[in-house]
Amino acid sequence: MFFKNNNQKDTKNADLACWITFTFWGGILFLNSFFEKILKKTFIDSSFTILAFGLVIFFTSYIVSNLIRQQKQ
């Protein structure tokens, strides 16, 4: 009942938003490691901040991609 397949939902927007989010997280973690290794300080101190930015980017990119797809149709 809760996990019923829904063949009508469009997963392309969610996939795109996931890729954008993971790319952002990878970039931020790379910058943090670079800053810690070379400059001896962190770029972003809080893991919660990185998580929150990632979630904001995910939902923003999901909404924007939905709007773009709706305008194309």
C-alpha cells in the first residue's frame, strides 16, 4: 500500500536534482580538504551547514527543472 508503484511520476527531474546535489557536496568536500591541507583551516566548519545547503540546492533544482519541463510541454 505505501510502496505501490506509480508509473506516471517523472523521475528525470529528481535524478537531475540528485546529480546536482552530489556534485555540490563533492565540490564542497574537496574544497574543505584542500583548505585543511594547504591553508590549515576549513572552508565550511559545520557539517550541518553543508547538509542544509545541499538540501536547499536539491529542492531548488528540482523545482526549477519541473518548471522548465512544464514550459516545454
